Amino acid sequence: MKQLLPSARLVLGTAAAAAVASLCLAVSTPATMSVDGQRIVADVAPVTTVGNAYLPIRAIAEATGGVTTFDEATRTITVRRGRSILTLKLGERAATLDGKRVILARAPFTVRGRAMVPSNVIAEAFGSNVRYDERQAKVDVRTPGVIVAPFPDDAP
């Protein structure tokens, strides 16, 4: 059997991720998002799978004080927040955080023109605590240094 070229594997991997995302959107209840206790309304809801949430990076980054840019020619997303710079490419698992190469568990993909990234990318890049409650279909992002009144289910 012929080996696939790396570019063909990338295209197939990206197509598979997009197909899974589309299927999840079709059969799931959209999850809600909040950042530091404030509900975030984005034009694309998080994509959720069993145990995972993929978040629209621009909406989350901007809610945490970051600035997001997208270079359509290279399909590169750059997020600047404080001194941190996260650079991602749609369809690729390799990224950089503050100039250091990192490998993501899943490549960023788009849903209706919005870049979606795994919730752990947000946690690692911004030092945030990201919690996805499957039962309640809620994603909660807490940024470091922000004091937020606890949710009722946060009590010990």
C-alpha cells in the first residue's frame, strides 16, 4: 500500500476533525461559556465531545484581555495576552507559545469561520483554569489573579 504524503495526511486529519466537529454540532446541545464568572456569547458555541471542549479562541482570548489576529494567507492565528504570545496554524498540531514549540493533542479547526481549539490550549497558554461540565453543558474559564465569587458547585 502506498504511503500518504505528509500534506495528504494533514488534509485527511483536518477533514476528519471538521467532520467530527460538524457531527457534534448536529447532535449536541450547545454548551455555554463563561470567563471569570461572566457569560460569553459568541457567534459559535463550543464544540463538545465526551470529556472535551473546543472553544472559539478569539472570543475567549478577548474576554481574558488578549488580542487575536488571523493571517488568512498562512492560516495562522496569533494571540497576544500580556507578555504571552501563542501562535497556531489551522489544521496543524505544532504551535508556539512564547517562542517555544509545543505539540497540541488536536489541531485547531474552524466552525462557521471561527477557529476552535481544545480547552487545554487555553489553560496552558494563559495559565487559566478551564472546567468543562458535561452534565450542565458549561465551560468555565478562570484567569489567574482574578477573584470571582464561587459558583454554588465550587463549595468543598
